[in-house]
Amino acid sequence: MTKDNDLVFVPLGGVGEIGMNLALYGYGPPKLREWIMVDCGVTFPGPDLPGVDLVLPDIEFVKGLGKQLKAIIITHAHEDHYGALAQLWPRLNNVPVYASAFTAGMLEAKRAYERTRAEVPINLFKAGDRFTIGPFEIEPVAVNHSIPEPFSLAIRTPLGNLIHTGDWKIDMTPSLGPLTDENRFRQLGEEGILAMMCDSTNAMREGISPSEKEISAGLREVIEQAEGRVAITTFSSNVGRIRSIAEAARYAGREVLLLGSSIKRVVNVATDLGLMEGIPEFLAEDEYGYIPRDKVVVILTGSQGEPRAALAKLSRDEMRNVALASGDTVVFSSRTIPGNEKGIIEIKNGLIEQGIKIITDQDALVHVSGHPRRSELVQMYEWVKPKILVPVHGEAAHLTAQAELAQASGIEITPRVRNGSILRLAPGNPEVIGQAHHGRIYKDGNLIGDFDEMGISERRKLSFTGHVAVNVLLDHRFEFQRDPVVVAIGLPAFDGEGDDMEDILYDAVLGAVESIPRGRRKDTDGVREAIRRSVRAAANEVWGKKPIVTVFVNRV
């Protein structure tokens, strides 16, 4: 060890936002630090990113580490923690990846389904294992969350011990284990924890989260009171909730159908790992029509308003073997992720038009978050007793709320950290000592690139103002060889007086060329620009908007 060694924490996603989690820990001299990366998640595009499939963290900083990056460790198999791994891992020198058996199974199931992802070799771990990566010793610690096999990470270093909580909550009666390991956290606290990087998602919510057992009871009551079919939508990765629904259906004397490819993949992986033991066999889709309406429950995808998910198709009555009818009930056993409100409202309206009853967590106890509320956070502080508390996994309001809670609980050091901050944890007082390159890149079809590389800016403009293509052919005298061709896409067909828009733009093309003396028409670039300006001006005059215009000028 040299006096220049330091210990740093660098989040590149998930701090100042919810989703796209990626964190780095580095130890050593500034130019020779060895690093581990924790999680590699995605977030999902909104309507401001037309055509984009996934939003990924920009990993230019990570790529620059080269062989100093020693490993990637995945805490659990939620998309915002592991969803970018398959796309980005090939860019990181085949660095070793560590994950649980369930996460590995989910990664492989997704690869088999999509048929385009690289196979990522996984080093498996379970709670209580210890493995050494460079100067770091890693110990996964069992926690409870809304997915199988979530873990916090105890990270031992020569300059102090850390805890990266990942996503967690304290639920003493979950439908699917494990319990959050209080004893181990207390032991780690006695050993001494320099810093804890802690989930802030529910830091603004008072009290303790309801137990999954209470949710199961709430779902059972809804199912027993329903007169017709019951369809329950939830996050496909929430195996514990799927178990709760299946058990509630069994108590109510109903059979269960799974609907949606992602939920079936998750259940297949969970079944292979023994997590669905005791649950009766699920119905096949072609059996659905033969089951009495009051004897069936459907568990399906689409809780976030996804237009191609099973629930959206049911709301449009587009499924071949499965339909709902007036008097049936749809339960949203989920929370609304900000940005998805419009899609969810459209689905609800489609269902209501069919006479279907809607139940959400505002109407009954049918959902609980997988993240800790304020009293649970305080409990964790008491177990671990960290010297430093770094709020992560949240927007600015969540991070600030947790920092204030930690200070009120006696933890005096709560550094303000956001994506890109290089936080030196030791030696000395914690301090942000620099900024790492960070941002977003985009998966668009089969390609990945930044905002400009993927043409997203131009695509966004197209979505607002449309496109006009103009083809002009000039003869040897620089006169029109034939009539110009004008094609307008995404523009109004007629102006306010009923005149054809393409005719108006056609006249603008003629006027632009004829206004240029024949001797100056040799400059085809100048002709092209004159036409572009004239077409945009003509459209703006009658429409009030300027479309994107592409002009081709050729000579014969």
C-alpha cells in the first residue's frame, strides 16, 4: 500500500434519477485504481424519444478503465439493474460477471427469446459467499425485494468496509424469501462500516411498507368478491406477487392463466429454480374459454401501459383465445412509473368502455413497493451504523429526503452525490474530487449510439413538422427537363382555404428556380438551398410550421 491509495465511489446512473443504475468503486493511486462495477441497468424511453427501444448508461468512462475494471456484480434481475448488461458487456473486454442463479437464468431466458444478445458467462454467488476481486472482498447479503434473490453487497477494502444496499425492504412475512438478514447487517455494523450507499426510492414515505402477506390477503378478498373473471396485472419479475395471486386464486377455488411472454419467461426460470413449488399447474390459453367466468384468474403483463402487452390487447379486444366482458374485474397490482400515466389511462378507459371494473392500490390493498420507507431506513441505520451515508437510487427529492433523515438519525456525513460525481470516501473526509463522463446512449433496433448518432434529434423534428422531398431535373440549358416531383409526408393535405399542400409547395419550387438567373443555376448547391428555403417558407406561411426539406437537383 502506498500513501497515494484512495477509495472512490462513482455513480454513472441511478443517482438523480430512478432507473439505469450503474455504480463503480475504485481503489488505488488515482491513475492506477482497480475497479469493480455494480449493476448495469436500463430505463425506458418516453414519447420524446420516438423509435427508441431502451435507454442505456453511457459507458465511455468505464471503457477508458480498460483492464483496471476487474469485474461486474449484479445485485438482482430488475431491468433497471441488469437490463443493459447484454448490450454493453461485449464493449468491456469480456470482464468477469458475478450474479445469482435467478439473475443468470433471467439473462439466458432473455437471450434465447431475443436471439440477438451476446451470451454472458456468469460466475454464480449466493448469500454468505465471499470472493475476492483485486483489492475488494465481496460478500452478498440477503435482502427482501420484489424479485427472487436480491442482494446487498458488503465490500471490504484496505481503507474501510462499504455496504451497497441495492434494492431492499424489511418484510417479515414475504410470500417468497429471503428475509432481509438483520443478524448479518448487525454483525457488519459491529465490524465497522465506513460508508453505506443506500436506496432512496421511498425516503419520502413515512412508516413501514405493508407486508406481502397483507397484499396476498387483499388480493384474496378482491378475488372472492368478484362475480366474473379477474385479471391481475403486475410486474412480470415479481415472482413473490405471482405466488401471492396464485395462492389467493386457489383459496377462492379459481384456476390461473398466465398471459404475456415476459411473465411466462420469469415463471419458467423461477420454476426451474424451485421457487414455484406448491403452486398448481397453470391453464393453457386454449382452455380459457371452457372455464366458468367465476372460476378463473388471469395474471398478465401490461401494468405500465405498454401498447403491445397483454393487458393493452385485452383493452382493445385483440386477443385470439382470451377476452374480458362486462362484469369482469381488472386489478392493477403495481405502481405507476412516472411517465407511463398516459398509456395506463388509455388502457383503463378501454376496459371501462367494455363494462369492466378497475381496482388499483387506491381502492384496496393490492400492491406494495419493494423499497424501504423511512422507518425501515432508520432501522437499517441502527443495524449498520455507517460513518458516511450516501443516498442513491432516486431523484433529487428522494436523495435529499434520505440525507436529511440520516442526519436526523445521527449520521452526520451525507455527501451530495449525483451521476458522474467522483466521491473520495477515504482517506480523509469524503469529498467530490472530480466528474466522470456520464450520460445516456440509446438502443434503437439493432444499433446502439448517442443522441445524434442514432438520428433521434432529426426523428423528433420529423414527428413535429413532417418531411418534404423535392426532386428537380435540369437540362443542359439549366431549364426544367420535366416537372419537379414534390412528396410531403406528415404535413396537412390542404391549407386553410382547401388548396392542396403539395401544389402550394410545387409552386414554391418553380418560383425558387425561376428566380435564379440561368447562368447561376450551374451552382447546384445554391439551387438546392434556394428550393429548400422557398419550400419551408411556403409551408410556414400557410401552416405556421417549417418542415424538414430534402432537395435533389440533377442535370442531364
